[in-house]
Amino acid sequence: MLEVGCGTGRFAAALADRSKVWAVDPSPEMLEVARARAPGVRFKQAAAEALPFKDGWFERATMWLVVHLVERPAAFGELRRVLGPGGRLVVASFDPTHFDAFWLNSLFPSLEEIDRARFPRGDQLEQELADAGFGRVRLVRLSQSAFLERERALERIRGRHISTFDLLEETEYTAGLERAERVLPERIDYRIEWLLAVALVAD
């Protein structure tokens, strides 16, 4: 199995309990953390658009919350190349409905618009995966309840835990953090609306 865009290795570590796993990420800093977290996984520094593996080498591949960060046509083409006959790719992203009432929206006014533009819709993923040569694409939508305690939520904001923070004006980020410190309750309940695209390679 191959994980593309493994970040700090949390998902790769979970996958390693069930399969032999390779994982790639372009960031050496992320890979350093990932290697310590998942010693049973083999890691390579590489971009999704240029995978350093032979054609048809993998049976399965995953992309977990990374599809909005890559050049999708090139990345999907590479994934199609390295998957063998009968191979399967699962792309995990956010459904557009996730951004309707995301808990950070009221703190950072630009965040919703930025994320809606970054994350692909289901029909976009279907078309782009088909264009890359995948035979069948199935979309699955899942809804998950979640919560954060106040201090954990503030810790995440201060650590700029999502890449969208890097796209905000610094004044908006600072104002949003200050507002969060004033108004966040002790517990934040919210929902995560997942979009999974399952793409198959024809036998």
C-alpha cells in the first residue's frame, strides 16, 4: 500500500497494522516526525506529481486530506501509473457541505470562501480520476460528529493547524485568534462531512 502526502505519519501508522506500507511526502520535516511515529513504514521524500516507484508496483493507494494541495491531474496520473491491475485508490477529502457551518467560519470570515475554492467537488474528482485512466470511480459521503475542548481548539489555532491559515491575511488571522480567546466555549461541537472517492484500475 502507498500513502501519498503522509504528513506526520498518523494515517500511515494505522495502515501499517494491516499492510506493508510505503509513504511519501515532499517535506523533510514532516518525514522526520513520521519516521519516529511509524517505524514499520518505509518513507521516501517525494511529491505526488513525481512518485519514485515502478509502474504497477502497488495494490492500493490512499490520499488523506491532501488532494487540495497537489496538482491533481499530474498526481492522479502518477497514482494510476504505480497501481497494478485491479488496484484501488481512495481519496479522502471534505464534502462541500463541510464548509457550510465549520466551527472556524465565524472567527475567520475569509476561510469558507478560500476552502470552497481549494477542495474539489465530487463531480470534479470523478472527472479528473477518469481522465487519469481510472476505470470506475465511486463516491462515498460520510458524516462524523466531533468536538474540541476550548484549550485544544485554541492550541490548534495558535499552531495554524490547517494550511488555510497560511492563505489568510495576517490581520485577519490575528483578529480571529483574539476573538477565539474571548468567545470560544469550553466545548465546541461540530460535524465533519467527508467525501471519499474510490477509483479502480481495470483488470
